[in-house]
Amino acid sequence: MKRSFKIKQVEEFAGKNLGAYDSGHDWWHLERVRNNAFQIMEAEGSCDQVIVEIASLLHDIGDSKFMEKGSEDPARLLHRFLTGLELEERIIEEVIFINRNLSFSKGKKPERISVEFMIVQDADRLDAIGAIGIARAFNYGGFVNNPIFDPSGRDHSTISHFYDKLLKLKDLMNTGTGRRLADERHRFLELYLEQFYHEWNFGKRSEDQQ
Ligand code: ADP
Ligand code: NI
């Protein structure tokens, strides 16, 4: 099986398995993550390009936020699919490892991380910040009907998600290139928040301001 054909199969499989995800997790997210990963890969040097590309496309398969009850264990699903593509077991294991350990919500770093893992994680994190990240956050917030903002601060608003996650990502980047790319997007988050509060407080008397 030719490599380009295998990648086509992965693209098709990834597209089909998006399921009922919000549109921040649609095909275009996968495409952007792959592009981000290629940019980082070019700058960072030696790694396995096949693993980076396949893991980028499959990184969101089985996200627990969007899993339907009773659906197949994602690792088994991926193993079956990737074995069918006649990929080396080493590649299959790494793609599955990346898929299972990438998420920010899981909190801690896995005990061993490969350069491919670091690249795909940075690529995914870049798509959560900057202008696209803001669009995705408000899209997700709308999907689960969270408030945009609650000045009390004890809330599940999308603005509080900036502090819970988005503003932390810059310092969690694994690679130098990822960090450099994250800097620009991080500054845009800060600029956005500044303007958001400016508009939120517009016309308020100063003692009322939050
Ligand atoms: P990860 O895969 O790193 O755990 P998620 O799947 O949680 O990331 O996040 C995917 C996208 O959804 C990101 O753009 C993230 O900012 C957004 N998102 C996740 N949780 C929330 C939330 N509570 N409010 C707004 N956006 C969210
Ligand atoms: Ni993702």
C-alpha cells in the first residue's frame, strides 16, 4: 500500500469519526493541527513524519467529552483501523499513545514522551489560542450553553475558560518553535480580553465596574 494512499485512508477515517463533535472539533481543526505540526516539524528537525501526520489527524478520536455511551474503546478502534493499513506496529503503538495522552484536561504529562508527541501536542494547543482559539472557545461555550461571562468569577463561562486553560498554554509548550508561535497567539488573547472588559464596562460609573 502506498504511503499517500494510507494517508488518504486516515483522512477519510478521521473525517467519518468526528461524530457529534462541536464544530471547533471538525475536519478543519484536524487540518489546522496537521499544518501546525508540519510547521513545527520543519523547524525542529528529525522525527518520524508519518507518526506526526497520522497522529495529528487521529488525535481527537475518542475524546471523552463527545463519546456516546457504549461506543468502542478508542484504542481498540484505532488499533484495528491502523493494522488494516499495514503500518508497522511501532507506528501504530505511538499513534495510539499520542491519542490517549494528548489532552490538557488529563492534566499530567505521561512518563515518557517522544518528539512526535511533543509536536502534535504543541500543534493542538496552538489551535486553542489566538483568533482561532477564541472562536473555538466561544463555539464550544455555545454548544454546551455556557454563559459568555459572569463577573462573579465563580462560573463556567467561556471567559473563565481563558484563565482555566487558554492563558496557561503558552508556558506548557514542549518545543521552542511551538513556544515562539504561541507567543503571538497568547498576546492576541490578552488583547482580546482587554477589549472585552473595556466593552463590558463601557458607560458604567467607576464604582460599578467589575
Ligand atoms: P484538550 O484536547 O486539550 O483537552 P479540549 O478538547 O478540552 O482540549 O478543548 C478543545 C477545544 O474546546 C479548545 O479550543 C478549548 O478551548 C475548547 N473548550 C474546552 N472546554 C471549554 C470550555 N469549558 N469553555 C470554552 N471552550 C472550551
Ligand atoms: Ni484537538
